[in-house]
Amino acid sequence: MTQNNLFIYSLYGLRSICRKLGIVKVADNSQFYGYVELFDQQANDFIYKTLMEGKPCMISKFGTTELNAVVTDLVTSRPLSWAVLKKFFQGELSLSRMQSILQLQKLSGFFPVLSDYGRKFCERVVDDIPEIDILGSYIENEKYVSQYLHCKRVNLNGYYAPFLCKNPWTKYLEGKKVLVVHPFVDSIKSQYENNRQRLFDDPDVLPEFKELILVKAVQSIVGTKTIYKDWFEALKHMEDEISRLDFDVALIGCGAYGMPLAAHVKRMGKQAVHLAGWTQMLFGVYGNRWIQDQPACRKFINDYWIRPLESERPKGAEKVEGGCYW
């Protein structure tokens, strides 16, 4: 069985009927930590140790929509096994490349929504995965790309929430030339310059850099129009801009661009920490996600924290997980 639209649509229809009849058990798609080797403080300490070695490195995580697109491409590029079909009926896998690309556009900024472009995106991610030295691991379907992974896996809190740990790994940033690649550079710049010492009780969470260098990431989620013909041209523009800069370590958060940019930074001989959506939190810029869904982190938000500037809110932002970043 190879993928064709009629067959795939039939499978989706059959799955819907089976769910209504209670024939199949729907999988629990909550965060999965079965692959994690280091948790919390140990994860934080390992990241700090790795950065202190001063070698080129890439610390990253998969976005759920990005990994879903890659896994969908991989499993539908070969005859569908009964094991894959079982996972599909349980809701663990998607078999529609177009559906996965649509989600990738809406939530992570990929464009245009065309099958050939989606395949090219997946090939790029597969090429970048081996560059990862430390992975923030939380998705069971990472198993479908395990052959490309040669890294230490840590849990998310020990990775993207250094303010939860003693001796946060971010103290490594003190005195460094730090590049931040993110759509909210104006908010981040303002917070760093005006409120850095007021954001966290522990000054090591956001220490003073030698220099803060900012690259405004292309914002193309929910179909936001850009000056670029496609995602790849936008990515190349940011890669070229980063290549011209003098920095020690990059903090990156910019949707589907994040992991490829982190891999680019490592290939430059630099250090990359792909913090994804949590980059803004390090600078006291919060969104709905941290108010509604992250009680452990919500308590750190004080009167000096801000929402992203209105100028950094794209049209249709509320469609991105209820405006989770704003």
C-alpha cells in the first residue's frame, strides 16, 4: 500500500467511524519522557558543562508540528505496515502530508502549502538532526527519527526553564556576545536594557552580556505575508544575516526556522541553544501559554514582565494555540 489521496481519505473516514463506535483506543498524546536520560537539575548542569567546554554545539528540541511533518513524510514514503496503520488509528500518526503541512504553516510559519515544498522541508530537517548534541526530549514519535539522533536527551524543564534550577545554565552567558534570533526583538531589547536585573531573583538567570545582538526572525505563522517567495528563501536570508555577525552563542526561537538555524550556527563553529517558544521567557516577555498552562513558571512573572508589543502581534495570532505567545 502506497499513499494516494483517495486511500488516505478513506482511512481517515474509517478512523472517525471507529472512534465514534469506541472500537479503537485513542492514544494519550501528552508529553512523553521515556527517552530522557537527565532530568531537571542534572539536565541543567549537563547543558552548562557542555557550553563551558567552548566547542561548537547545538542544543535543540523538536516542535510538535515540525516533527509531525517529518514523521508523516517518513512513514508515507514506504509501504504502510500494519504497525503504522495501528498507530494511525490510535491517533499517534498522521498519514496526510498535506494536513501536516497545513499545520506547519499555521503554527510554525512554513510556506507555501505545497507537497513538494513540504518534502523539501522534511529533507532539510533530517539533514540537520545529526547536528544536535543535546535534545530536549518530550515526544514519543522521536523514535521515528532515532536513527539520525546521536545526542544526550534531557527533559524540558531542565533545558528551557533555567530559572527553575540552582546555578542556571544561562549564567554561562555572562560576558558573552549573545545573538538572539526571534520575532520579538523589540520587546526583548527593551526588557534586557531596562529590566534585566528585575526579572528574576537569581541574577544568574539573565546575567549581563558583553553584547546583545539581535536578528528579527521572519514572522510567517498563520499565513502572514512576507517579502520572500518561500520558506527556504526566508531561511537563507536569516542564515546569511547570521553568518555576517560576530557572536559567541545564539539563542533561537522562531518556529519552523529554529532548528535549521541552530544547525547553521553550529556549522559556523558556534554554539546554538534553540529555546524555541521559551526564548521570550528568558527576557521576561510572556504570553497566554505561561499564564494558563504553566503554573510552575507562572509564579516567576512579576510586575516588570511584559506581553509582546502590539507591533509584534501578527494578524490571526489568536489562531496559534489561542494566542499562546502573546
